[in-house]
Amino acid sequence: MSATVEETYEAPKGKYLVDFYGDWARAEGVPVHESAGVVDLATAAVADWKRFGTKGAVAHLAGHCDFLTVFLLELSSAWSAPQKHLYEEICYVLSGAGETEIDLGGGRKNVIAWKPGSLFAAPMNATYRHRASGGGARIVAFNDLRYLINLYRNETFLFATPVNFPERGDGEVAHDLPTMPIGAGVWQNERATAIALAKGSIGADAIDIPAGAYGQARRQVFGSTLLCIAGEGMTVSWEDADGPRVKTMWKAGSIFAPQGIAFHQHFNLGASPARLLRVEYGTAETPLVRPRMRAYGDTSVYASGLAEIAYKDEAPELKRDWLELLKQKGVQSRM
């Protein structure tokens, strides 16, 4: 005699689908810029952020993965409030110059001087503070608080754990990202240089797209966060060949996040090279959710979920629309 199984479903009692990080961000009392497209961090509104002792805001983008978030801090010549936290963070300087003082314990300190175009990081859970020199500064902080606070759901653990991590070094900085030399081409018409700071798990790539050119369409299984640091351009994204295409226009200071699982393609619209800073959870040394195919140069497998569309196979209207935009701007195509 066989048993008959009847499938039933009841909604869980009480609260569910809770976004602990979202609740935390809204409770901080600063603007939370939410967008399905692009946020201009050069002009985005900020407000007094008590936690950091300066002005700031949060940027939430529709294409964000669940691992990273973005803080915008507007600094003055006064020191910001000292910070110590278990989440990892890398900071890009949009405007202004200044310094970050890192307390390494045992009476040791390290001071990192930064300027527009610098990318820097303090070691995880080291106490640090920022200040601008002169007329103020704006920095963009990419961090994994979103993932960690949703994982542990305990603010005290993340902001008040005393353990130090001396193996993470003294802090690092890379200067002149908008103009620094870029490495060999990874894809046609796109060159990239990987950047990892303070032995952390948040990686970045500076991606260069020549004037009069565009890159190939690609897909990945999770979202990346992209900040334009030079030039101007457009990113077109879509989920399937017959579905709608979303055009995101960007310029220096714009931040956006192509949706995970969707194809996306970057187009330069200016007369000079365009440069994007792509930030992801993981580095070449510790890939985590970063595509292992790209991290290790393995093109023989599809395990990372990365897929590309060759130029000869792309929808012809993509190039046609791009050429029309170049014509309007008086820019010559190289393709």
C-alpha cells in the first residue's frame, strides 16, 4: 500500500524577509539614495552622520549583490569620529585632499595622505579617522557591512570587537587611478588592472575603454558595483535577447550596478578614454564570490557563470545606436 503525500504551504508566523541592514541604514538618519539606474555621488545630498562625525549618505543600487554597500562621506578639516569595525572597506577619493590616521596599537600609528583619484584602505578592525585639508573632500567607501550585519544581526559585535588583525598590515593607498597605466587587455577593447589593498577581501579593477570603442557583452551571476572615475559612457544591460534593454548613462562620479544574471556592455561616448572602477567581493588571492574564471584566467570552464557575446554575434542595433550617439557628440568611431 502506497501513501499519498499532500503538499501544503503556510506562510510563516511573524516577520519574515527581514532586511536587517536596510533597517540599520534607514535608522542612521542620513539620505539613502536608492536607484535602479545611476547615482551621481559628486552632487548627491548628504546630511550630518552622527556615527562618523561628518556628513554622509548611503547609496543603494538595484543591481547590488547582497555583499557590498556604498557610503558617501563629505569631510571637513576637522577629524571625523574614530571608527573601528569588523567589516572591510576600500575608499575612493572623489574630490579634495586629506589624510587618514590609523592607530595600529602599541603606540604605533600610520598616516595615509590621499588626493583626488586615490584608493586607500585601513586594515580590518584598526581604529582610524579621516580629515580633509583645505576646502573639504568627498570619499566613496565600499564595504561589506551589508553582508556581515545581515549575517550576524549584531551591531555591537561588528563595531565593538577588540581583536586586532596585525597580519593585515598598516594600511595601503594607490594614487592616480584615473590616469595610472593599465595592464594588458582582458577583453577586446577593454584593459584592466586589478587592485587589492590591506590584504582585504574586497577587490577592485580599473577598467579602461578607449575613445571611439566599446567592450563585448558579458554576463555574470552576481552584481558588481561600478564607479566612473574618468570620461563618460553608457552601459546597456538585458536579461535575454528578446527582453527589454536598459541604458545607463554615466560620467565621472557616477555609480551604478548592472543586475546580476543579466548581460551588460560598456560603451565609451567621449573623445578620451573612459575609466571605470569595478568593485566586487573577493580578490584574485581570495576570490570568494568573485568569478574564479576571471581571477585565475581559466577560460575552459563555465563554473563561474561568466558568458560573453562576440562582436559578430551581438544585436546590430547596439552598435547602430552607439554610432548615432557618437555622431551627435562629434566623436569618431574606431570600430
